[in-house]
Amino acid sequence: MENTAVTSTLSNERKCMNLYAVQGDKVRFIAPPHDEHDLFMAGENAERLLEKGQVYTVKVTHGYNLFTFVELEEFPNMLFYATDFEDAFELLKELRMNFST
């Protein structure tokens, strides 16, 4: 059964993680470039600590006006941009498609 959680679509139609993710949800770091003001060092934290394509576990999400941040269980008390992630079930769909071809 596919996760029917709310996802956000950016202007270039790239999906990001569920902005209402709950503790224990799995997300994959997709590492888009950052050209915005780096609030709470979220982009810098990602570049320094995360590996592109790696799956991480959501601890909590934080919404602030136009930004949503995610805190990961693997890196407590550090914020990352939610738009830097996609839901891990997207990875499972890709793996299934590659396996069936």
C-alpha cells in the first residue's frame, strides 16, 4: 500500500518529503543546491553531515512561515531543509521498477 501522505511540489515539479512526516518515517537525502539564505545553517548542516541518496529517519518536522525543517534521529538537534529530502517510499518504487525491467 502506497503512502498517501501530503507532499509538496516545488516550482520545477520535483517532489519533496511529506511536510507532515512523523517520528520514524524514512526519507532519502536528494541534495539539491542551495542559493537561498541559510536559515539555522540547514543547508550547511546537510552538506557537512549527509550523504546523497542515503536514507534517514525523521525525528520531527518544524514549520516556520515559508520554510519547513526536519530534524533527523541520526542527527538530533540539527535542522535540515525538508525540500532536501524525498519520502523513502519513492526509492522503493524505483527499486521495484528497476527489478521488474
